[in-house]
Amino acid sequence: MNDHDCIVRAQQLNADCRCVSLDSERLTTELARVSPSFHEEVLVARPHLFSQSMVFVGEAHIARMAALVAAVERIAALPAYQAQALARAPQIARHEPGPLGVFFGYDFHLGAAGPQLIEINTNAGGGLLNALLERAQKACCDEVQALLPGELAVDTPEHLFLDMFRNEWARFCAHHRRSASAEFLRTVAIVDDAPHDQYLYPEFVLFQRLFEAAGLHAVIADPAELSLRDGALWHGEARIDLVYNRLTDFYFEEPRHRVLREAYLADVVAITPHPRAHALFADKRNLVALCDDAQLAAWSVDAPTRTLLAAAIPRTEAVTAGQADDFWARRRQLFFKPVAGYGSKATYRGDKLTRRVFDEIIAGDYVAQALVPPSQRTLQQDDQSVELKLDLRTYVYAGHVQLVAARLWQGQTTNFRTPGGGFAPVLVVPCAKTAEEVQ
């Protein structure tokens, strides 16, 4: 199949392949490795965390997403881009800590023109859960030769993710001229507000087990359990070397996160991801810059890269009061997002807006993005065909795609409340070159 044929084939499979690919017994076995009760804690309490099936994506689309990720990361390294992004961010974002930031999430919709980058997140959850989910799949629609995308296709999550965190530690030590010997990384804290109450708490437990299996001491902690003394960050009597940061207070602005803020600015602990990463990648005003061809040209971004960005990022505009009438007139073709939003919170499809909510958007810090409806996956639920929306999340570190996963849902925005929905593995429909194309 050529590129077009494999893309069409993937669309057909998403519409017609309705079998159950999840091997429930294998998933139970994977979860039981953590603890005998972990299966119930995950699946009974969170029945819509994992979908029962998979999503198919053409190899050409996978390659295009990877190319866009690489292009964005090249541009984000430009001094002029960084100066613009950091100038509008809180002061804390200008602090250079050393680490890159783990688990960036580049989220895509599959539009008519191919993958469209909807947003970038710097604390994307679900990476280890999706790696586990991929292990629990069985052959589905076996007429398709399907492959796992990303670096996990050739490596284990245990090795890949541990190497990522160790590299973050090494970068922190190198930046601050400390010894980066592996034995000096001893204690990791997985930090979020009220972590036991978080929907993705099971993933925190999986990471804790992953770190402990590698000989590290790992704790799951609320920021209130941390203290700063003797030039170090502590959890009780354990000195913390590295914080895996799952907070959505991206700049440590809330009073309850004061200890983390002070520890970060004092460089007494490696924190990943961190405020600088959020300002450079996840602030949605960055998408405005990435859509501005004249600005990109002024930054000496080459023409092929600018063409790729124009084709793969829906036009994104800063919402201003002076253009309120224009945005209201075009609202049905737009999706409105807060510049520092996450998890679909306070996001609105323009065709669903009331005038009251629109006035709140105008008064707030929002961007407007050209509406790209998500593609669909047809599944069988209780002898009924059900159409679910889907988006794709590429988990990225240092510009490399580690894993591609899908989220299935019904409703206006992504959620984990839809029967049959949740995280789903992505399998690639290969685009083999024809003899004419090879020549």
C-alpha cells in the first residue's frame, strides 16, 4: 500500500473492525504484579479507564506527527522563540533548571488534511498505563499487519522510562556542576495534590513500583508532606533527589506549593517537568507563534518546516476584546481554550457558546483555534454499534516519540466516563512503498 492507501485502510478499520482486542486475563496478570488488589483498585473503581479495543492509524500519519514534533522542538530551541515565550510567562519560568521535562504530550486530531496538533501538554498522564495496556492486547482483525508506533516498539517501558528519568537527573547535575553518578540518584518523589484522590493515581503506584524495582526509594506525596531544610527537600527523613511533578499549578503559584517553588529556585532538587518547560511548550499562545508564517520566517525557520507547521497546526489566534465582534461572528468555526488550561477544562466549542460565556472568554486569557472535529472509532456495545470520538496523544521526550496512544469518548471534550471509551492502544497500518516509488 502507498501512503494514501494505508491511511484509507486505517479509516476503514476504525469503522469496521469492532472486535475486542483487550486480553482481560493478561491485563489482570499485569496489574496483579503490583499487588493482589490492584486490579480491583484500577478497573472496578475506574471502569472506563481502558477501552476494550484499539485504534488504527496509517503509517504516514504516524510519521507526520513525529516530523511535526521534531519541528516544534527545533523551533522551541531558538533564542528568539524562547525570548518571546518567556517574556509573557511568570518570572519563575525564566529560571533554567537543567532537565528537559518528562512526558510531553502532543495531542492530535485526525482531520481531513491529516494529523492536526491541537495542543501540547508538559505533564501528560497515562504513559505507563498505556505501555501496560499495550502488553495486554491480542490479535484483532488479523488481516492487518499492525505495529506499535514510537520507541516502545523496540524497547520496554521499564528501560525507556527509567533511562529518561536518569537522563533528567544527569542533566540537572551537569547544569549545576554536580556529580551525575547513577548511585547518587537515590530518592524520587511522585508529587500531586491529594494524590490518592487523583483519577490517575494507579499510575503513580506503577511508577513507584518501577523506581523501587530499579533500587530507588520512591514515595507518592502531597506537596504539604514536603519540607525544605538543610539545603535539601525532604519527605519525612528521606532526602528527595528528584521530583516527578504531576501538579497542574504549572508555576507553583499557589501558597500550598511554596516549598516546591523555593526548592526549585534554589536548585536543591531536580524537578521534572517544570515551569520553564510549560512556558516554552504548553502555553497555548505558543501555537499562535507557530501559526505565524511571517514571524517564523523572521526567526529564519526554513520554508519546508513552515509549510509543515501551516498544514499540521490549526490556525490559532489570541482572543482580544478589540476583536470581540469578529470572533463572535466566526465562533462556529472556532474552539476556545484558556492559554494555561489543561484537561479540557474551561474549553468551549464556538457553536455551543452562549453570549454570557463568550463575554467571560473575552475578559479572560484565551486563544481561538480553527475547529478540527475529532475522527471516529466504531465499536460494539451491547449488540449496538457505537460511534466514539478519538484523539491521539504522542508521549515525547527530548523530541522523540516514545509512545502513541488514543483516547475514546463521547461528548464535547475528552473524558473517562464513556462506556467502551478510555485509553486505547494505537496500531500502525504500514504504508509499504510500491516498486515504482522505490525506484
